[in-house]
Amino acid sequence: MAVRWYRRMLIIILILTITVGGGYCFLEIKKEELKQEVNVGNLSDNLLIPGGMPVGIYMEMDGVMVLGTEEIKQMDGTSEAPSRHLVKDGDYIVGIDDEPIENKKELLEVVQNLSKKTVILHLRRNEEYIDVRLHPVMDEEGEYKLGIWVRDNAQGLGTITFLNGNSEFGALGHGIHDNDTNELLEISRGTLYDTSIQNIKKGENGNPGGMEGIIVYNHYNVLGSITQNTESGIYGKIDRIDRVFQNQEAMPAAAKEEIQTGEAVIRCAVSGQVEEYTIRITKVDLTPREVNKGIEIQVTDERLLAISGGIVQGMSGSPIIQNGKLIGAVTHVFVQDSTKGYGIFIENMLGNLVT
């Protein structure tokens, strides 16, 4: 009996080793194949796997962002705004007195424990660090307040544009800005999550519409990390390539000079799965005023028009392909005409990779 049990255990261990080890080796082989295909030298030599898949985005800011100031009603009935004219919308709070501040929770804890009438607020304003002397106000409840509205994270939904041979991705094609201040968010770290599209709010003239998805922010749904938020998109690394890119073929990246007006396709998942839809490139501006508006496009595919009315929020990052090359990504929709929009040159996105 002991010998039989021992043999059975050996067989089970062997099967697990083959299954787990085989899956790991398969992923490593696929990554190595793509690395061999991608040359990060000349743009024409770059081979990228085009995306089109929706992803959930969660980003933590580098400090706590100031959205605005407010008046605090005091115990005697008067009101005072202790931070007005001292802090500005878009400032980042990085510390109070000797306490470093990384998030809103830490800020609230420090403020709740204040016991003195004057504090030094450490701020980052643009790229400069400044100190501000502030007099907290005691509110009607007997608690000190700074009179500042703040935010420390951002969430949303977007579309992956490409993956390169080093597992680096580019997405959105434009930066993530704060809704209140319109400032580009300065991030410390971020996470990419798996998501699925549940509904499409159709775009109409004057209303851009949007993709609605479910994002569960847990470890199981993590796809990778976000390291950069730039005017040309968000960037980072994908760890679980097999969950995002399946049976995809790499293609060359195109220089902006190669792009022509006329037929092209975009890849997106408005139908619930990634599909290609026809568009027409109506204008190519090699020196655009905004980095993410070099290409003007118009949706011509009747299927896409029927589903979404054209370009909707959440489609930002959808790859644009022409003549077998990845030329850019969708970035904006014309508010008054949802069938039209802008795109960014792929070379402008590739310039943000750390490779």
C-alpha cells in the first residue's frame, strides 16, 4: 500500500510540474519571440502588437492634489478661509510640519491630531517646492480644518494601444487630467485592471457618449502597472500578457510621414470583443499645436455607427492601422459630430517608452 501511494504521489507531482511549468515556459517563449521581433532603434524597425482591448485604470497621485479652498464656519458663527490666497488649485501637498504626506488618509489623520494654531504646509507647485505658513480654523464641532478640497487618486476606463517586446504598453494616447483643475495628474504609481464592457452610451451631436464597464479592483484582476501619465498617453508594463493579448500578430510602426489621407481601420471593443472598423483619415498635420491631435478621422463603418454613433469616451487609445502598419491611436471626439475625431501619431507615443 505504501509503495502504491508513493507512486501515485509521484504521478500527481509530475502532472502539476508539467502543467504549471509548461504554461510558464509558453508565456516566456511568446515574450522572447516578440523581443526578437522588436528593434527599438529605427522607427521603421519597430514591431508592435496592436491593442484595442478595454482596461480599467487606477492611479495614485504623487502627493495630495489641491482642488480648491473653502470657508470654515467657526464656533462663534463667523466664517474664515484659512488657505485662500496661500494654496492654488493644482498644488500638491507633500507634508505638514515634520510629517510627510502621500495620500488623503494621511493628510486627514495629521489634521485631526492638530493641537497648535500654526502649521507649515509643504507644497509642490509645478516643479518647485515651497513652504506655506497656515493658521488652521476650528469649526463648529471643535475640530481644526485647513479649508482645502483635495484628491489623491483617479480611476477610469480606456483602451490599450500597443505592446512591445519588453512587455511595455501604451494606452489612451492622451493624458489623464483632473476634472476640476484640468491639470495633468502627477502620479506616483498606478495599476491596470481587467474589465468588460457592459453598455455603450451612443454618441450624439453635443454629447460624446461613452463605454461603460465593470472594474473590480482586486488582485485577481490586476494586469500590470502604470508608471507614466503624459500628454501622449499612459505607459507601463503588462504582467499578465496572456489575459490581454491572445493570438495577436505584431506589425510595424509607421512614421508620421507615411500616413496618407484615405482608408484605414481602428480596433476597439464596443461590441464586447475586439474588432476592426473602417474609418477615413481626412487630414494629417505633421506639426499639430497639440501633440495628440495630428490625425483627423471620420468613422465610416456602419456597424460602429450603429453601435456607438462613432467615437465615444473610453475608445481613447484604440489603435489606428493603415497599409499593414500601426500609425497611431484615437484620442478625441468632435463634440458636435461624434463620427469625427482626432488621433495621435504612434511615434509620439513610442517616444515615452523607457526602453
